Amino acid sequence: MTASVWTLALLAGDRFFGIVYAMKARVTDKKAAPLVSAVWILSFVVSFPRTMMRNLYIRQWKNFTEAWCSEDSDSSFFWNKDVGFGCEDSYSLCIDIKVKTIYSLFLIIFLFYLPLFIMVITYIMAIKRLISSTKSIPNNSSREQYRTLIDARKKVCLLQKTIVFFSN
């Protein structure tokens, strides 16, 4: 999930630069490969601690074996199994709960709010650019070329507005 969210943010940035800076070089295959690789590496690094907080449980039934992962309070990555459940009982448990809370908050910001902010801002800026460039079409263009250009820009604006709307 982390990689797909950030890949969408990269695509939004590419579309923004493609619309706003249309005459300059965009992301090429040589530039895209390191960017996507960086997204996957960063996604792995950010998501790895979550795998350490989970325990595997196996239950044998008559006809099959059931296996599932669950995030429990006795996970050894963030929790000390030898202490009780309360800040009064142990200072280390309080620290562990705070670390887990900070990590969860970081995940929410990193996986939802930051990519959403990037996508909304880049699409809004691209839409504004398209709308403003529609107003500055030269007068010497033919009526048919003008109409075709306006229709194409309206379609792109509608598409981007739809993306911004449904990303919320």
C-alpha cells in the first residue's frame, strides 16, 4: 500500500510538471527507475516495523489449519513482556506505548495526509494553469482550432477535478 500511494503522488508530480512546464524535459525512463526504486525502498523501510509488532497464531481445526497475524500488546518489538499494563507499574512500558503511538501517527501522516496534500496541490495548480492558459489563446487561430483546444483543456480539467474529488 505504501508504494502505491507514493507512486500515485509521483504521477501527480509528473502530470503537474508536464502541464506547467510543458516545454522542459519531463521524467524520462532513466529518471523514473531510480524514483520508483526509491519509493519501494522507502516503503519497505517505513512498513517493516509494523511486521515486527505482529504475532503469528495457528489454530488446528478438525479439517484445516487456521493461521492469522494479530497485533498484540505482548509483541516484543515495542513491548516488554515482563512488566504490567500501566505507566505506574513500569516506566519502560510508558515509553513503549509512546513509541508505538508516535509510529502510528507517523504512518497516518506519511501514508495518507502527505501524499493527499501533494496530489491535491499539484492537481489544483495544474488546473489553474490550464484555465489561465485557455484565456490567453492568440486571436489569429482559426475558430476550429480554438474550439478543439478549449474542449481538450476542459476534458483534462474535468479529469483532474474528478481525481482530486475522489482522492478525498
